[in-house]
Amino acid sequence: MNLGGPISAEPRINDRIRVPEVRLVGPDGQQVGIVSIQDALRLAQESDLDLVEIAPTSRPPVAKLMDYGKFKYESAMKAREARKNQAHTIIKEMKLRPKIDPHDYETKKGHVVRFLNAGDKVKITIMFRGREQSRPELGRRLLDRLASDVEELGFVEFAPKQDGRNMIMVLGPRKKKVDAMAEARAAKAARAEQSGGRHAEADVEAEAAPIEHDEIDTSVEAVETPTEETAE
């Protein structure tokens, strides 16, 4: 039977520390020594800091004087930055037919190029139907062609292999996921900076050349038509 609540991952602070004495560490990391909990709490109050238990299993427990709110904020920011820089390799899949139309092939190849540029693996699946199953060489030639077309961006990680009605090949990216993410962030920042610069120039031109009211044509109502951008 569970008589208690969930175990908290947060360290005990201030009067939640219920031990007779602690090994105290100062705010700059200096060793103060073993002091009673009352003296440790008094020093924390005088310094306008928190007393934080950082090693509860030690004998006696180790506690440190710190600004706990600031410590939690900095820890959260570091964790967020670490998650941002984590690279998760994703396997994308692209399906083709042995007798694919040239235009469709270029479109599919463009997607493969985009995936490899983003640092992701790509699983290429050739789907055979009916009598096409007796001509596996058509699928192999198509996979070899695709691998050759994108060899600067990716390499054959898993050679073409027949799997029932399908033939499968896996392309691995030559660019690391972390590098691809860094490049994408840099490009986004550059676009934002460039866009901001254009807006600033437009504002300056508008201030430098004010519109004369007697030149405005009020007979026609201006209608703003929204535009929609689509990404391939």
C-alpha cells in the first residue's frame, strides 16, 4: 500500500532540511565546514540566499548557499539548449515505381535531396506490380541511378535488396544531423536579419518621401489580397 505521495526530484531547501548539522559550502564554492542547521540557516538569511541540500546521502549532508531561483532558471536554460542541439536521425521513406515518369522522378529526387541535406536517412522503396515482379533489374537500375544522382549528398548504406513485391535501398547522409541543424538555424537568422534590414530601409524611404494628400486617388478603394506561400 502506497502511504506517501510521489517522490520529488527537487532538492530540499531552507527549513525543509531536517538534519542536526550539514557540511556547508559557501556561495563561491569555499568549504565552510560542518555547522549546525540553525547556524547554516542563519548564514543563508544574512546573505539573502537559500540553503540548498546538494548531497543528501553524505554524512553529514552537504548543503550550499545559493540563489536557488537563479540556479533553477540557469539549469532550465542549459537543459533547453542541450535539447536544441540534440540530433535525432530520422529515416524518411520515398516510394517509386519501376516505370516512373521523368517529371515524377525529378520531383521524388528533389525530396530525397532535401532529406539528405537535413541530415536524415532515406529509405527508397521500389514497388513492383503484376508482371513487373519478373523484371527486378528495372528497379535495381532505378535505384543505382538515384544513388548516382545524389552521391554528393548521400551514400548507399543498405544495398538494394528484394523484399517480396518491393525492392529496398537505404541512403545515408554525408552531412551530420547536428551540422544540418546548425546550418538551418544560421540560414533562418540570416533571412530574419535581411528581412529586418529591408523593413528598416522601407521605413526610412517612407519618412524621407511623404505623400502629398492632393495626389492621392480616392476614387478607387485599395483592397489587400492575401498571398499564401507553399513549400515543396
